Amino acid sequence: MIRNWTSTSNYKKIYTKLLIALLVLTLLSGCGLFGGSGTSSDDVKETKDTEIAPYNGEMSKAISNVYTAKRELALTFSGMGDEATMIRLLKELDVYHIKATFFLPGMRVAEEPDIVKEIVSRGHEIENNTLSRLDMTKLSYEQIYKEIHLSNEIIRKTTGKTPRYVRTKSGHYNDDVLLATAHNGLDSLIVYSFFLHNWQGESPEEKSQYVRKYINRGGIINIDTEEIMDVVDDIPIFVKAASDVGYEFIPLSKLMELGGEKKPLEMIKGYDAAKANLNYKDTKYNLIFRKETSKKEISLTFDDWGTDYTVNKILDILAEKEVKATFFLRAKGVEANPNLARAIIEGGHEVASHTYSHPVITKLTPEELQEEVVKAHQVITEAIQQQPTMLFRPPTGEIDDKTARIVAAAGYPNIALYDVTTFDWDSNNTADFIVKEIMEQTHNGSIILLHMLDDIHTIEALPVAIERLKKKGFTFVKMGELINLKE
């Protein structure tokens, strides 16, 4: 296996070896690798000697995940392990009925065409992992172009399929890589949302918990079949984690086709509803703890952020109980996982602001606080592709007159607090305790505070509390509806 060669002289050695492999393939098949009815040594020399000028068109995009609220993600592999490992891997994927996407280096495809054909025959996709998995950021544009182009040609020659995507070995890239990707007619450079490295002695349960924590809808998982020592043994871990979260593995091309295009922030109505404005001293605001009403209407609200596993469990419970809620999102989490925020909206719920980084806002300067408010608004707006509900909830519930005016001046005059709190964020508080506190504190017009954090007991308490509240005659509405918020 050739790896980690970056000098020009070593590149020429690799290139020469490739040319030999191409000629062997061409002679065996009797047809031209670069078009026509045959390829001579003069043809190959001409290809080798052709100067490749940098592409002057639009560069390809680098994709690390696909924008979608669907509960799907792609399992992809990079590199190409030894024959025994690859066959075992294919058999394991068959056991779980998974169709994966294999990014293969052109040199290995030329060396082991039978394995590649076996991958295709089992219904998996083949994509381009460059010719010899060099550090593409250290190569000239011409070298980058040929690394991609020649790998494309070998894959097409071996499988009859032309790759649509390319991935570098490490996932690193620069503008030249993106330009060469477009120059070769490929759709995108594929990075990843989750890259599995070798384990460091974790137990099976720890491995499962780790994977479950980091997978997300629209995600692209990358497993290197050359780096990972127990790649086959890891497949059941990913299957269990995906099942726990409620996600399905689909081929990368299908995930890409089903994904949506996000509009730029500036094209979304209401993106500028929050702005810095330090003229705050006379700004009016509303502190909202509950609504005075004779109706037995209440609002469920959830603060902060969690993994897909936790948030999906909450969404599933709300859907089963036919309850709509209001989610106050920590935007730093939304920034890392916008699909989850979009899924909340598509579930029919409200999304509102809980700052960007969850600071105690009374300890911030006016400039720092408004930066938190504006940044959170923009991140959430771009993630959900619409203006969020213009409610702001301060982290820890701590706010005073000055900070309230600062927040209001930035565009959020309606500050959402609550009259029912169970301290569910404390993992020491059991589900029974949470339910008991909800039932004792809830009245007409109540706003119930819960959290979507991981490893607390809210998920266990939620369905019980909803059923008991319904039996007492309460109906659930989103907070914006409860207080008749006018957008």
C-alpha cells in the first residue's frame, strides 16, 4: 500500500505505477480507458505530459452533512483494507441490510478489482478516495487534478460507474481541491459529520453511548477501513446506536438527493429582527411568568439543547400525546446540529431563543449581551429557515431590569419566564419527583419549564405528566399562542 508520499519525486513514482496499472487494465480489456477503441503508450504519455491549468469555473461545495429533518444518515467507508477484512465487512453489512458508500483509492481499485466488483455486486456505492490518498493540500493544482481524474478513470473502467463524489484521506481540503473536484465534473467533495478513530480500550457499552451521542440526522459517518483495526466489529455498534436514536442508514447518493438547499441567512424574512441597539435605557419589556386566564390552557416549554437521542425521544412523546410545545434553544448547539432544530419546527412546535452560549446574562456587558442575542437569533433563523418565535428566555432564569431592557432593545421585548419549575436539570431528581412537582404547581395559564438535556429523567417523567394533566382537564398550547404573541 502506498501512503504518505508528498514529494514531487515520490508523486512521479506513484504516477508511473499508475500508468502501468492503467496499461494492464487496458490491454486486458482491449478498450480505451480514456475513450476510443484502444490506448497506446503514446496516448498515456500524452495524458501524463498534458499541463493542467487551474479551473476557472465555480468550485465544488464541501459537504459534511445533508440538510434534512428526515431520520436518515449515510454510512460511508474510506480506504480499502485487505481482502479478508473487506469480505468480512461486506458480509456484516448484509446481515443488517445496510447499503453503504465506499470511497476507494484508485491505486487499490487497480490492484484489487475483484473486491471492488464484489462491493458493487452487493448493492453498495463506489466513490473516489483520490488516487493514492496523499495530503492533497500539499500538492500542486495539476497533481490534485490528476489524483482525482485518474482515480475516476480506474473506477469507471473497473466498475462501469463514474463517481459523483470525492473524499480526501483526512478530510482536509483547500480551494484547489474544490476547484479540481469541479474540474473533474464531480458533484461535491464529501467530508463527514462523524469520523471514527481507533478505540482506546472502551467497553462495548461505552462505545455504543459514544456513537449514539454524536450521530445526527443527515449525518455522514466515515470509517476508515485501513485505519480502524476492528472495523467489522464496529458495525453492530453503529446499528444499535442508530436504532436507539431511531435513524436509518441509506446510501449517500440517496441522502444527497433527499436533502434540501438552505437559503442564505439574508434571504430569510425576519433574519434582521434582532439587532444591536445600545440605546436601551427607556426600552419597554414584558416579563412573562404565566397567563391570567380562566381557561385550563397551559404551555410546555423545553430549554437548552441535547443529542438527537434525547430530543427525538421528547419529540416522539409529544407526537404520541398530540401536544405542541415551545423549545428555547441554546444556539451554539443549533449551530453544530441545525437539522435537529429544523426537525422541531417540522414537528409543529415553536422555536425561540435561549442565547448563543448559555451565559448568566446579568454578568455580561451590554455589548456582550446583545451580541449573544443577535448571534443566537441569526443561527436559529438560518437553521430553521424562518424567523423564530420572538420570545427570549434567560439562562438560569436570572434577569434584572437593566438586562431586560438590553435584551428588549436588541429585538426581544417579550422575555419568557415560567411559574412551574421542577429542577429536572438535576439528574438526582427522579421522574416521580418531576411529575409530582408539575402536578402540584400547575394552574390555569401555567408555563412549565423542562429541559432537553441528556442523562436526566425528563423523558421518563414527560408522558406520565402529560396524561395526568390531561385528566385534570388541561389542554396544551404553544407559549406564543398562550400569551397571544403578535409577530
